[in-house]
Amino acid sequence: MPEVNGRDHYFDNVKFVLIAFVVIGHVLEPLYSTSETAKALYNFIYFFHIPLFVFITGYFSKKSGKLGPYLVLYVIFETLYSLLDYVLNGRANLKFTFFLPYWITWYLLAVMLWKIALPYFTKLRYPVLFASCIAVLSGYASSELGYTLSALRAINFFPFFLAGYDMKREYFRYLFNRPVKIASVFMMILTLGLLFRYGQNLNCEWLWGSFTYSKLGSPEWYAGIYRVAIGAVSVMLSLCVLSLIPTGRTRISEHGIRTIYPFLLHGFVLKIMEHQGIYAHIDTWAEQMLLILFAIGITFIFSMKWVEKVCRVFFSPNLSFLYKKKSASLSRAQ
């Protein structure tokens, strides 16, 4: 994995590819119930893009356990998205639901929960296995947590966060062997083909990790097996994606440094598109492909340097006024 100035371009590439899949998935979501193509692509992306994004977040959590930046971003963007919802949908009252994350802001809250739980789980001998058992059992909960505090979603994806945290850099090299890459291409094509052919009845809510089994229409005692199966497919596809991403510097490497910007900004564009009724004019397969290209385009744009400069006030606000000033140095003892 070539490094320049201490940066590992492989992970910059990984982050850009993942955020592009996030935007593509969100762009396709309004077409989910009307297009078989969009549904298959959406389910395919959701099998791996959240688990893999969580995995990479866990991997980089070795360097920083700070909660402050995530809390600030959460408060700012939860407020901004609530304002957007109020304006676009003509709500009677403006409500800020900080305990019920608005759409994409759930991830910021979940990261904080993962970082809080991390020190306790790292003391265990098998943290990933223990967290996986909790994730499977949480689906049997009698109370419906839903999106409240992103709790159930955080529980379901926590094993991937722990796996990323435990992952060593040198382990990735096993993914770059030619046979592994060939197998990865085959498995991804096979999975996508199966979703097109047989996956039209798959409920995407299973992939969100936000609901209990009874809420998903599977109150059976063995419903946890479905969660395990989905997790297994997610792991397989995540490894496939990781193996196929370029390891050296590419045109997307620099954009991968600033993935937080397209992640939090693309939602404003998509919500405005929905409000303007643009999706009512998207019918054909070709138009859906153009929509995917549009998603990739705004991912590129929002990860440019000028966006970082323009939006700095939202992403890196000066909060020094909240802190006490450092006391002046004490004078020498007389």
C-alpha cells in the first residue's frame, strides 16, 4: 500500500468508493418501490456499504476516541436538516428531534455510541463474537427502539466497528492476491444477478438494522438466523469490495480525504430533488443510469477543496467562546 507524506492512498480510495455508494444508494431509494432495477441495485449496495463504512470507521478509531467533533456535527446538521424538512414540507411546527436522528445523521450519533462502548468491549476475549450475539438477540426485543438514539442500528452494526478496530494493516494484503480479486468479481456479479432474479421480495429494512424481527414481519423464534445470514453476505461482499479497490494513488485519492462533506451535504440536494418532483420523470433504465452518474458527480464535487473552505463554518466551527480562557501564568512566589 503506497504511502506519500504519511497518507495511505488505499484507504483514501476506499473511503471515496464507499461514500459514492452511499450517495448512489440514497439517490436510488425513491425508486425502490417502482423499479426492479433500482430495487436490486439498492439491496446490493446496502448489503455492504453500511457494514463496510462502519468497519473503516472502527479501523480509524485507533487514532482518535474524541466524541466532541461528532457531537458538534450532529447538533449542527440535525438542526439544518430539521430546518430543511420544515421549509420543504410546510410543517406546522418546527421541531428539533435530537433524540430521533433525521435520516443520515443517525451515523454521527451511532459513532458516538460505538466510541463510548469501545473501551468496555476491548477488555473482552472475543469482543466481535460477543457483540454479534447481542446484535442477533436485540432483534427479539419486546420494545421497538426503532430510530431512537440510533440504538438498535448501533447495536446491529457494532460488530463491524469492533472488527475494524481489531483489524491490522498488514492483513489487507491478503485481499490483493489475483485469485482473490477474480473470486471477488465472480461473487459480486453472482450476488447482483441473484438479487435481480430472486431478490424482488427482499425487504430492504432487514439491511437497515433499525427494526426488531416482529416489526419486520418475522416473529418466529428462528428469525435470528436471518440476521446471521445477512451478516454473512455483508462480510463476504465487504471483503470483495476491499479487494477490488486500487491500492495506489488515483484520481479519487484526494477526494477520499474529505468524505465527510459529501456524506452530510448530499442529503440537501436529494431532498430538494424529491420536493421538486424530479423522480416522477425518471422511468427508463437509461435515466436511472444517468441518476447514478449524477450521484457520483455530486460526490466528486462535494469532496473538493473549495467545498471544504466554503463549508468550514459548519464542519469546523470556532467554539472557543464555549470554553474558559486559560488563566495567566502565576507570578513567581514572592
